[in-house]
Amino acid sequence: MSLRAKRAGGVPEETARVARAAFPKGSLAMRIRDELGELFSDADFDGLYPVRGKPAWLPGRLALVSVMQFAEGLSDRQAADAVRGRLDWKYLLGLELVDPGFDHSVLTEFQDRLIAGDAGIQLLDQVLEAAVERGLLKAGGRARTDSTIVLSAARQINGLVRLGETLRAALNSVAADEPEWLAGWVPSDWFDRYAIRFEDTRLPKGKTKQTELLEQIGTDGLALLEAVHRPDAPASLRLLSRVQTLRQMWIQQYFVDKGQVHRRHFKDRPPGAERLVTPYDTDARGSVKRGIFWDGYKVHLTETCEPDSPNLITHVATTDSTVQDVRLVAPIHAHLAERDLLPDRHLVDAGYATAREVVTACQNHKVNLVGPILASTSWQTKDGGFSQADFAIDWENRQVTCPNGATSSRWAEDRSQEGAAVIRVRFPPVACRPCKSREQCTRSNSRWDMGRRITLRPQAEYEAIQQARAQEDTQEWREQYAHRAGVEGTISQGVRAFGLRQCRYRGLAKARLQHQLTATAMNFHRLNAWWTGTPRARTRVSHLIALRPTEHNPCS
């Protein structure tokens, strides 16, 4: 396929006449065309196509079809049928009434090109640019961010099934690539053991028998890996993705001791960020949040929240499930800064707000990151002892004074285990040992190490923490932060109406494109609601909560 870039032109006169007769009040697709015009041009996708070959269906139109597909929850085949048979879609795309459209496989190819060129985010950005041009979006004001879990398209399986399925998938891949080689090598009992899905078999109940089966699977898998790496084995087998997955999974899960294959203890396995959870989606990772376990990813949505304009999603990011929310703050701000869409105040929950991020956002982008700073978890804070807040810090002279007047003897700049800059402060044992309040300060019983030790953040971060915690107790801060709750409704809309929580495809790259298209589709609906004057949904309140007096009702 090659690209012959050209403008799609206006809506054909006959298409416009028939569509307006069929939809006298308009529709989502028709309003997008009327209000935003030709959103995507073919020139935007120049880098995704070669210069020679059969001309491709116009990518600008394919981009619109891809977004509308997610706006209406359609499969590729249903979207292709809508292009052929729906008047409002022909109006949106500027097609003649007799245009036959395209085969549904063209959509899959186009989306693969978007993934290869990392161009999915361009669709969201171009909708936002159109909104800016029409005065519906501007920099400044408020924005809010939250994340939700995303389930992998691959089924969730337990440890025994995971290992059996990894070996079964590798065997099927080898059988498809080199059937004669495998038929001449594979032991006869493997046909019964790995013929069907493991979850469809009668697995052993007892722990001893399960361990025996796990070790048998491990031994068989190692035998297959040794066989495909022999000099006389076809070289192509070593490059099969399923075989490489088998090798990676076996390194993570098994070890060999005196010729015997044993499963590793869970403490000896890789951390969650590296550990495979299924052979059918090697990018998915297992995680837990508030007691909810899932295999897959996380998606982060950032939206505007101003009363005099539509709430539009300005950034979407997809990560594996183990990535902490706080790591997304800097990329979000960098992305919005490139597009001149930075907010003045960015409302986030505790997972995103740390002292370092608050300071960095202010210094680099002049953004006020607003979110609850986690309280100190030291035993002194919990038991009413002397916490860091009770110590006076002289930053200029690099000295700390305790509540009883003793001064520190050591001040050293260092790095934490995570690599963050910290300051190690130590008080002399001669000052702490005879102190009557020592039990409220330190529990060290060592004769030579009875002085209090304190780990401080750099001055800017330390002061940001103290200021943020003081502001959290004010009514003004609570009223300001209350606007963050609206992003929960956005997550709910994405989950209920757009399938945000369930991956359509396997792999992080495809999940990322799905969420970029979903966010763009949600913006289509929000713009449509703004143009039609549809009021925003109000927070649902139970009958019981509605009876609570107004001054105590958090939903009033």
C-alpha cells in the first residue's frame, strides 16, 4: 500500500441532502463534521506509508472511522459495514452515496501502521487542536488525573496452568513451523499431557501431586529448549516468539539442581515488573490495588474541569500494571507543555502527589500540583513521639535542633535506596543517652548508637511537604480539591460506555492505541453533548445520604 495524499473535499451535495432528510436533528457523526470540519488530513500520515505500491484508502478517513468505531463500540467488520450503509457516516467521511467503502481488514492494517509509527496520540491531539481553534479549550484553569485498572485480553490463569500453557503454546508453535522435526522428536506421552488447555483438564488436588506435575512440566520444557537449541535442529525454531517466551518463563520459574528441575520459591522469582503472567500476552503484568488482583495494565486519564467549557481529555497514558502513578506526573506535564495546554492547577490523588513532584511541577512548568501528601509513617508520629515536624532545621548552617535543645553533630548529603537526594542527620549519643524524653525519640539500645537519626528531603521538598500538610486542614483547600472527584465519573463513563477496563487486543502497544482511540471517542461525545446543550450528569446520592443535614452532607 502507498499513500496518494489529497484532501477529501467537502460533503457531496446528494449525500448531504439525503443525510439531512434522514437525520433532521443531526447526529454525533454529522455534528463532528459540521463543527470541526475535516479533522484529519492524509498528509498527517505521510510517514506511515511507502511512496510506491497500490494506493491506500485515504488514511484521514480511516482515522475518523477508527475513532467512530470506538465511539460506538463496533468491531472492525461492523465499522466497515457502517461506512458502506450508514448515511451519517458517509456524511462525516464526505463519501458519495454509492461509495462501496473498504474491506474490514483495511482497518486492522491501518491501526498496525499507527502502532508502528506511534501515531495514535496524534488523533487525540488533532481533536484538541480543533477545539482550541474554536475556543472550546485553552491553557490554564484546572485539570485532574486519575487511573484505573485494565484487564489483559488474555485469560487470567494460576501458576500451574500458566506453566503448562506456556509449554503447550510453544509446542503448538513448533508444530506449525516444523511439524516433521517435532513429530520425529516429541515423546509419545506428551500428546496426552499437552493436547488440550490445562484449565480444561482434571488437575491434581493434593499439593504433593501438584508439585510433581509442576516439576514434570519443568523437565519437559527444559527438554524442549535443549532440543531446539541443538546444532541439528532447525534454526528458525529458536526465533519463534513462543519458544523465547518458554525460555524466559523457565528462567523465572525453575532452576536445576543435580540434574533435577525444581520450581523456584516465590521469594526467588523476579519482581512483578519483570515476571510474566501469561504466555499469550507477554507485556501484561500482575498487580494488586486495594485488595483487587489483576493481570494487565493501567490507564491514566487527564481532563479539563472548567464550568464554562466542555470537559475534554487532554492526555491518556497506558502502562503495565506495576508502574506507580507518581511516575506519570512528569510525562503528563511535558506532553501538555508541548501542546500549550498546561493547567494552572492539577488535581490528583495521593498516588501522584509527592513533595518531589510538587516542587518539580512548580519549577519546570509553573503548575500547582494539588493532592494529599501522605502522612508520616514513622512510629514517633503514630505513638505521639517527636516526629520530624518537631525539630527545628537551620538550612543555612546545616544544623538541626531537637525539642529539648540538643543540636545535631552530623549533616551529610546522600541518596536513598530509590536514588533520591536525601540528607542524613545524626545527634550525638552523649546528648541523647541522658535525655529524659529519649523513649519518645529513639528506641536504639546500642551503647554506641543511642543518638537520634533523621533523614530529611532537600529544603524545597521538605518545605513543600510542610506547606501542603498545613493547607490540607483548611476549608479553602478542601473546596478546591473537591473538583478532583469528577474524574471518577470520567473513569466510570470510560468503563461502562467504552470498554476502557477490558483490552480488545494483546500487548501493551495495542492497548495503548485502544486507549488513545477511546479517549478521542469520549471527546467526540463530550463535544456533542456541549453542542446540544446536554447537562452534565450529577453525582448520584443514595436516599439515605440525602437525608443527612446539609452541613454534614459531602454530596450536597
